[in-house]
Amino acid sequence: VPICLKVPRGEGEPVRKKVMEAGLLDLGRRIGRDGVHVLIPVTSPEAASLGYEIVEAELPSREVRETDYRKLADVPEDLREALPSSFDIIGDVAVIKLSDELMPFAGSVGGALMAALPRLKTVAVDKGVRGELRIREIEVVAGRASTLTTHLEHGARLEVDPALEYFNPRLSTERMRIASLVRDGEVVVDMFAGVGPFAIAIAKHARPSRVVAMDLNEDAVARMRRNIALNKVEVEAWQGDSRELIRSAPLADRVVMNLPHSAMDFLGDALARMNAGGTAHLYAICDRGDADGLTGQAAQCARDAGVRVSTTVQELKTYSPSSSMYALDVRLLERL
Ligand SMILES: C[S@@+](CC[C@H](N)C(=O)[O-])C[C@H]1O[C@@H](n2cnc3c(N)ncnc32)[C@H](O)[C@@H]1O
């Protein structure tokens, strides 16, 4: 039976806002009346923690459910335009970037997101990725306090806590592209594996003979080991600095290098451990228009490593107004 929060009429609007901020407003039904009370439709008995009685009541349903959180958020009208039209969803956690002027309304924005997308359990504000481990500084603004979640990607289940480990849900198509290139029996090394999305996609969708996945972040490697078990795939998870670890890695036919700000610094070491005919998939961020420069940098790394390569570059996604993330496929042609 559908449930509601029974609230004295004068308190209806502030309580409705609180219910929304808690992510518990049921947008599928209209607010009702019962004498001197209003009935606010809620999605869970947890709403009782706001200090009002929960009652059962059939309320008229709304024909059209609002799914655009920007129309629901309680923000000053002149700021509504500034609400981002896109955000990341990792499992049941939404991660959204807000401008400084919107930060005072982060709770309302989070509640509106949860009301518009009922499968969300948590909304967190993204305050930027920092440091060598590429961990996102995030602040939960609505829903459950924990950001640990399970993300589904092309049939793989990936546990991730975006507050402790880097994960980019926007690369799922790219991961499938790489998995589709892997031929039977290949040896694959993922030098910056995080919680394991590339390595697990490859082990799950292709038939490599060996997959070695490395990461410096101990949390990420522990999570990756759980994900390997969860998906029943064979991947070796190595914790440490891949610049060191790559020296004891098996000679690879394919190396994945997803550390966009500095992967190029590791390309020489990767090429030194690759079989002729093998490919390094390297991700790099640079100003749009400078993509040719990336090919030049790869060629220089190859010369320094004593190998000849051919490189193709494609733009993967926008990173900032003036820069993009590029995918480089660097094929090792021969050792000189
Ligand atoms: C951009 S994330 C990529 C994560 C994963 N491939 C994904 O798509 O979700 C880069 C990862 O490289 C790791 N890392 C940074 N420097 C490293 C190093 N020197 N050796 C090994 N891993 C490193 C970070 O901890 C982080 O998990």
C-alpha cells in the first residue's frame, strides 16, 4: 500500500522540501489533503525520521512524471540555467559538478536528482580529481551517506567507491572496442587498471591467454580483486608502480594505458615490454587541434625505446571547452 507523511498543513511546503532533499519524495503521486493535514507521498518508511507520522493512503497518480531534475530543484530562478544538463551515474550514485554559486543549493539539487531518477540512492558533488591516484574529492549531498556501489557495464558487475577509487563510466564503449580487438591467446597488460574495468571487459568478452592489471592505489587493487572474483574471470591484479612492475610483466601483445595526464611518460617502458605487432592503447588529454602533436610524442618515445611504431589517433570525448581526451593506438612495427 502506498505510504505518505502526514504533516500539519502550515508545515507542508518546508517538509516537502526536506523529503525531496532526503531523496524520498514519490513523484508518481500528487500531494493530498486530510482535514488540517497534508499527505506527502514518500517512497520509503525512512521518511518517518523527519518526525512525522507515516500513514497509508491512495493518492491520485500524476500522468506525467517529471524526469528532468532541473525543473524540480529548489534553486533561485536565475541559477536554474546553470544547472548541469549532464552528470555521471556510477551504479546507483550520481556524481555531479556544481558551480560555486550553486553549491549553497547542493542539497536541493541532490534531492531533485533523486526524485527525478528513483533508482539513485546517493547524490555526490564532484570537487575534482586529484593526485597520482586520481581520486575524486566528493561530498555526498543527498541520500545514503556511503558511495560504495555496483556498476553494471556490458554484463560485467563492477564494485566501486568513487570516493576511494577512480572510475570513469563514460569509457564503456571504448572498453568494448578494445576487448573486440583482442585476438585469441593474446597477452594483455593494463598498466593503470583502477577497479579493473578494461581488464575485466577483455577477460570476459575475449579469449586472451593472460591478463595482468596493475594499479598503485591499494584500495583500487583490493576492489579489483573482488571484481575479478565477482565476474569469475582470470585476471592477475598487481599492486604497485607500473613503471617498476612492467619490467617483470610478461611480453605483451596489447597494453592499456589509461592515465590521461601522464601515460605518455610511461610509453617507452611499455614499448620495451611489447611483442612486435602488438598495440599500446594510450589515452591522452590535449588541446583540440594539437592531436598531431600526440602522434609526434609517441614517435619520439618509440625512437628512444629503439622501436618503430605507427600511430592512429581519435578524439574520444570533450574534456574541457578547449581540450579533449584522445585515444592513441600505437602499433609496434619492429625493433631497430
Ligand atoms: C584514470 S585512472 C584509470 C582507471 C581505470 N582504467 C578506469 O577506466 O576506470 C588511472 C589509474 O592509474 C593509477 N596510477 C597512477 N599512477 C600509477 C603508477 N605509477 N602505477 C600504477 N598505477 C598508477 C591510479 O591509481 C588510477 O587508478
